[in-house]
Amino acid sequence: MTKDNKQQKLSDSTEPAIAYSTCYAQPSIQLLNCDNSELMAKMEDESVDVILTDPPYLYLKNQKLERPFDEHKFFEECKRVLTKNGFIVMFGRGTSFYRRNTILADLGFNFKEEIVWEKSYSTSPFMALSRIHETVSIFTKGKGTINRLKVPYMEMRSHDLDSVIDDVKRMRSILKNTKSLDAVLAFLENNKMERVDYGKGGATLNGVMKPDRCASVLASIKDGMNEKSIIKQGSDHYSAIHPTQKPVRLLERLLALVIPEDKDLKDIIVADFFGGSFSTMEAVYNMGMQGIACEIDKEYFEAGKERIEKLPPRQTI
């Protein structure tokens, strides 16, 4: 399917879902104020590369966000609209989260990874246990693989000053260690990571020598560090327009793990069927992809729509 055809199908399939007056659209992002079942029923098979979503957790009482939905039908539709090796990235906690993981497995999805989002603040200050994390499951419909992602050094270390200090001390040691100095020079001159034999304990279990630690630190500063299964990402929750609003940067990092590497960014389509404040769509916008999202609540839809409308126009080349 060509880009033009896919974009046309996306547009054709979403226009009838709601009245035009309640829909915000631009060439790359479409927002709809409707129930997700309405939207999904209009979408073509295998038309979405990634679904990143945050369904209701269903453990709060008298809370308008906690709308029960047909979970089996919803995830069946997710499977239908996802591409052959597409991904679903899902936030959750508690009984509903584990039940939904089981539903995905029963539908034939393949579990790929579990990510813990460390919020750095408590969302339950009056409970016996302060809750500072949420869990994210990553499933693929087919044989999709997690991308190797490099995160900038200071972004990864910003919450761990002790590790930064240790790295600085380690780099200082090269002046007294000729092997480390040679390894660092080799990296700087040839962008090559040499492995050093330190004697006892200097090799891995497979007999492969380890790279010099100082050179490894330098490489992480230059090229970034591998993404981790625990992501520390704070958010400005005091200015959030939605009670469960997620940090845009967190969503960008999650999307980077699963978007297809064999497609141009501008051709990738990401969907969020529980749009909330449309943070996922802002992440999609920032990354240069296409997005479609819906939110059933009129108040949150209007606030999120206003947020997306304030984004600067994309530069076209």
C-alpha cells in the first residue's frame, strides 16, 4: 500500500465517525471526539503500525474516567487494524492490566517486553504505600522486534548524580592507566571500542574480553546509553489537563522502541484509542509520524484539541 493510498484510507475511514464540527484534523494528526468502537469500526485492516494507549484501570469509584468497555472486542479490533508485525504498547496496573495481558496472549499476540515508568513523584500520598510507578506491556502481533535505542547520556543519568560522579572519577583515572589511555585514544581516533585483558576477571563467561571501562564511558557520552526497562521520567503534573496525563518524552521513548525501522517516519501511523489529553499525538507529531486518536469525553477532547492546535506548523521540505 502506498503512502497516498494509506493516507486516503485513513481519512476516508474516520470522517463518518463523528460530526465534522467536533473533529480536529491536519495532514498528519487526526483527533476525534467519539467512542473508540465507532472509530475502529471504520478503519481498514492492517492500517496502523503502532497502538500506544492507556485504557481505564477500573479501580476507582465514582470517577468519570473509569468507563468499562468490551475488552475482548477492543483487543480483537486492535489485532485487526495492526499491521502484520505491528505493536501494541499498553499502560496499566492492577487486576485489569493483568487480565488484558492475558487477553492479548490468548489472541495470539507475542509478549516482547515490560517497561516500568518511574514517575519520581507519588500519585497516592495518602495510601499506606506511595505509588511512584506504572507498568507498560509491549506486545507484537507478529514477529516484530524491539529496536535498539540510544538515549542521550545526560538524559539517562540526570536522575543519578552518583553515577555521573563515578564516571568522572573513572575518566580521571586514565592518566594513571596506560591501557585505559590507549583504549580511549583508539576510540577517539578510530571510533573503535578495543577490548582489554585485565587478567583475572577481565573476560566474560564466554571468554570474550570486556571493553575498557573508561572508553565505554566516553562512548556513552558521545553516542548515548542503551534504553533500560525502567524509565525514569518526571512530568509537570501540576499543569496537566488530564488526571492520567503521561509525559510526552516518555511516550517518545516508548514509540522509538517499536516503530518499524524499514519505513520512513512520515509513513508510520500511530493510534491511541483512549486519547485523553492527546499526549501520544504530541509525541507522534514531534517524531514526524502520522497519528489518529479519539477521546470520548467532550471536556478532555476540547482541552487536548486546543493543546495540539497550539503546536507549531510542521516544516515541509
